Amino acid sequence: MSDRPYHHGDLRRAILAAALDVIATDGPTGLSLRDLARRAGVSHAAPAHHFRDRTGLLTAIAAEGHGLLATALAEATDLRDAGVRYVRFAREHPAHFQVMFAPELLRADDLELTTARALSAAALTDAIATSAPTGGGTNGADGSDARLARIAAWSLAHGFATLLLGHNLDRLLGDDDPEEVLRALPMVLFPSA
């Protein structure tokens, strides 16, 4: 331990920020509370006061990510805009994105996480509802059309974001703006719609 006196204005935020840096470069498997404590200049036990363990830290990152995603989606003007905002979120917060959808790394019953997940799911559902065609829908009593629309919208945006972050689309996109390509995909897939 260094000779520096212990004083940290917001250790929780500092540990989260350091963890996001590690995840962005090494992935979630490269994360160690001991290493994060060293980076923050605190004792190796200090992060456990805020996160208990590595799973607690990853759960906090996922909860924060879902909250940020919910905020981004809530500002969407329509379903295409929601998809673009989803992909933009993934590009701007790649470490959050990696952790948010890795349930094996998280405490599924964590209240902060379940609340944040519900908010991001509701924001996506709202974007779908505001974009649903009126008059001719065949929405069953069980809400099956809405459920299928949510699955389709999420699959398209999430798949595109995942491929983009993994650099799997680099050659196909070339110099095209990924957001504009995503906006055009529904018209390519469903030209008569």
C-alpha cells in the first residue's frame, strides 16, 4: 500500500469507472477487485464495502447500463430512432453493453438490476407501441403481436450492435454511417411495408 493517506471522494464511482475501463479492453473476465483497488489507490478490501464481490460489481455495472439505456430509449421519436439509440448506446457504452446481457455474471435477483431492466424493457415497449400501425393490427388478446414486435425490434438492434462492436460489419459497412444503415434495414427487409 502506498504512503498516500486514504481519502477518496467517491470510491464507488472510481471503482465502477476503473472496472468499465478494464472491461472495455480485457472483457469482464479480466476484472479483479484487487486490481481495481490498486488502480484506485485504496486497500484491497475497500471495493468489497461497496460491491461485496466481483459479481456484485458486475451487477452494479449492468444496472447502471440498463438505466442509461432506458434514458436513451425514452427520448426516441419512433421505432427506428429507438433502434438507432440502442446501437448508439452500445457504441458509447461498450463495457456496459458486454455485461448487461451476460446473466451468468450477474445476480439476477438484485433489486437495482431488476428495476433498471424493467425500465429499459418498458422504454423499448413504449417505442414499439408508439410506432404500431393503427386500424389494421391483428394484436391477439394475449398481446402476441406486441410481443413479437418487441422480439423483432430488439433482435435487429441488438444483433446489429453486437456485430458492430465485434467489428464483424467493418468491411460490409465501409464508410457508411452505421446509424443510417440501421435506419434503412427495415425498408430492405420489408420493402412493401
